[in-house]
Amino acid sequence: MTRLTVLAAVPSGNTQRQPCTVDKVPFAIIGSSSEPFLAKVVMEWTGGGKMEVEHWIDVCCPPFHVPLH
């Protein structure tokens, strides 16, 4: 893989409107959202191939909703 890009499939007020892209190992994108959303994930491969998938990003499980005091 040469590049990983993630963006909200349908941007809302709580999701970032600009794509997040990484082109170095490790191919990881970390962020936060106040609500679940459908993400479009684009993986680009050496030699010019590209694969696009949609992935549901859920924020339902701890420790994501643990309040900080």
C-alpha cells in the first residue's frame, strides 16, 4: 500500500469535511467524533491500483464515552 485516505461518506456538522491521508507506515488514522458515521476508505497500491470501501465508524463502546474529571 502506498496511501490510505479516510473521509466521511456523507459529511455532517460533527465529521471532518476534508479527507485525512497518510502515505507512510504505519497506515493509521486516528480521530474523534461525537457520533457514529459512515466513512469512505481509499487504499492505493504500488503500481497504481486503488480500492474504495465504506466502513461504519461506531463510538458506542467504552472507554470512548468515559467522562474525564
